Amino acid sequence: MTKYDYDLFVIGGGSGGVRASRMAALAGARVALAEEWRMGGTCVIRGCIPKKLLVYASQFSENVMDAAGYGWDFGQARFDWPALIANKDKEICRLEGLYTANVQKAGVTILQDRAVFEDEHTLRLVNSNKMVTAEKILIATGNRPTRDMGTSHIVPGAELCITSDEAFHLKELPKRILIAGGGYIALEFAHIFHGLGSKVSVLYRGDKPLRGFDDDMRDALCTSMQERGLEVLLGCEFTKVEKRGDCLHVETNKGAVIECDQILLAIGRMPNTTALHVEKAGVELGPRGEVKVDDFSRTSASHIYAVGDVTDRVQLTPVAIHEAMCFVETAFKNNPTKPDHMHVPSAVFTTPELACVGYSEQKALLKGHAIDVYKSTFKPLLHTLGGRGVRTHMKLIVDSKTDKVLGCHIFGDHAAEIIQIVAVALKMGATKKDFDGTMALHPTAAEELVTMRTKSYSKTP
């Protein structure tokens, strides 16, 4: 029998890699993990966690506005960007330390190095130029922001733009920022900078932002952004970017000219497989550079697996962790387990939030369901005295034949917290009758989900 240095070698110290390495080690495997930068990956270091901290920071300005209606006066507000970034960095360092400690406590060997394939079972550590071997290998390298605008020519001046990675480390808050993109990262940063006091313009080449989400929620968010004073330019893209003095000069295909201090590209993310040399191990990649896997996260090389964003399946941290758990069950516990990508809740941390679980109206119809749709729009109780024209939108998609709830969509305060619990109901196969038979908790926004009795309309595929 061939002897290897390790039973499992994990490439990448993000959410999926950390969970897989820990659980495999606790199951008795000899495990090593290579991370070339910082433990925690995109989520902890330059994604979910720091982003949510900045979201919280951005919402205090609106909280102060709401407070006036409740008799509070906090005087002249002042925001300190360097203080926010310093405190954010301190918390990220703390979390990174916890990730590292937990992995080491499980018995995993952490190698601060870049690992690339040399053959089917051999990896080269680039910085130390050492070779290691492993019986099984897990690719968990995640993804990265792309600067590819998808145009047929190179946009002059694109190198002057930043991505979300750099946005977390700006030396000062930009007075004017242009954000290119219509996905959740673009819109979240748009609300962050707007809430902190920047003048924000969002430029998106599509007809409405958040492709793939329910159309009613997309419309509600777009309307909300415009009412808040964010400039939203749709069907629009760069043709030229120039540095002119202290500012950036942007020209678009619609003839618009925008002057700003920073341009943030949030136009997509690409799997981290460049220079990984997976071809040396017989691992096939897809057209975007994603690692192709089967239902058990196994690649075209039977002893090599991949989980998380590098597979370009569902790009969410809990999904990567779930896939990692399934991988350990399959590879080390003789219990082949497929990741379940149904009923995955997701949220866009704009202000207010947009969150959903299950099918959108459009997807339900494409899947062949005849549907009943229930919708409600109302002014949250907070804003009756707060005075701002904020509205909450809720929507349930129900199968007309079975009464099963196929999807739930919310645009409003605390939408993400509500959707997490709704996901449990959908996972259990809840029907509209189950929702109707559930006692309401008053006064809350969530009670609307169990008091929507009147059908808005029905549709057939």
C-alpha cells in the first residue's frame, strides 16, 4: 500500500476548507491545510463579516433620523471612517485567530503557503518549494473579484478602479463613488457608502438589478434606492475612465459623464483555479475556470474533491460548510452524502434588506408549477413615528394543486432574520394552510406571513 504524508490535504483556509479539515481530523484522519494568506477566507477576511459590520455602521445615520420622531435629539452627528476600519480590522484579526486555533486544536497541520498540483497525489508548496503527498485532496480555494467587464474591447482606464477587496481598506471615505454592477455585492456597498455619507452612483448594464431574484423584490429595491437618493443608471456601462486631477472622469455608452473619487467594480467573481495546475492531477475545469464536480463533490479524479465557491454551484458560506460536512461523511465515514442545495435561504444586506428562500414567481412557472401568489405591502410600525416613507414588501409563492409553499420573498427591515426561520418551514414542506393556521405574533412585521389570506393572483406555466 502506498504511503502518503497525509490522509487529506486541503487547499484553502476559508469556510469550506476549515470545516472539512477540522471534521476529517476529528474523524481520525491525518490532515494538512495550506493557506497562502489569512485563515478564514473571503467570508471572514474580506466578505460576509466585515461587510455586515460596515452595513451596521451605515445604518446609524438613519437610526438617528428615525429617533427624532420618538423625541430624541443626539445633536450634530459625526462619522469617523478610520475608526470604523481600525475597529473592523481588530475584530477580523480576533476571528482569524479563533479559526486558526480551532483548526490546530483538531490536530490539523496548517501550512502558510501556496499549494499547487504536481501530479495526482503530490502538491508543491510554492514559497518553501517543498513537496507533500496525500491520499485524498480537497480543493477549497474559493473565488475572487473579476475586473473583466465582459465587453468586446478593453475599457481604457479600468486599472484605476478598485474591487470589493480594496473597498475594505480605503484610507478615507470617498465623497463620491461610482459602483459598477447589479448583483448583491454592488448593491450592498452602494447602501453602505450612501449611509456613511458618500454620493453614490450605481451603473448596471442590465434592465434591473439583482438578476435571478423575484421581479417584484427587484423593483421594490430599485425604487427604494432611487427614493433614498442613490443614482441608479440602468442599461449603462463604461466606455472610458480617466484620471483628471484629484478625481476620476467616467464616460458611458449612454453619453453620461460622471466625476467621482473612487470606482468600485462589483461585476462578478471568478473561481480561484488560475495557476493551481489541476490538469496535472486530471481535474477538469468548466468554462469559467470552476472545478467540475459530481453530486458528491468529487472531481474527475476520484480521490480529489472540491467544495465551496470554487465549484461555482451556490456561492454562499453556509453552503460551503454544508458541502464540507457532506464531503467528510462521504470520504472518511463511509456514508456517501450528497449536498442538498434546495431551500437555501439568501439575503442581500441593503437597507432595508432583501431576503428569500425557495422559488421566485418566475422560476416556479419555469419549473412547471401552477401558482397562487400572495402579496402584501405596508409601512412598518417603526416608521409611523419615524416619519420616513419606508415600505415593507412580502410575497408567498404557493403551488395551486398541492398548497405547498414554494417560495417566500421579503424586502424590509430584518428580512434576513425572518427568512432564516421560514426556511425551516419550507424544508419541512409547509403548506399555505400551515402558515394560515399559525398564530400571529403582534405587533411584528413577520406576522404578515401568517395573516395573508387574500390571494393576489394565480398563474399557470
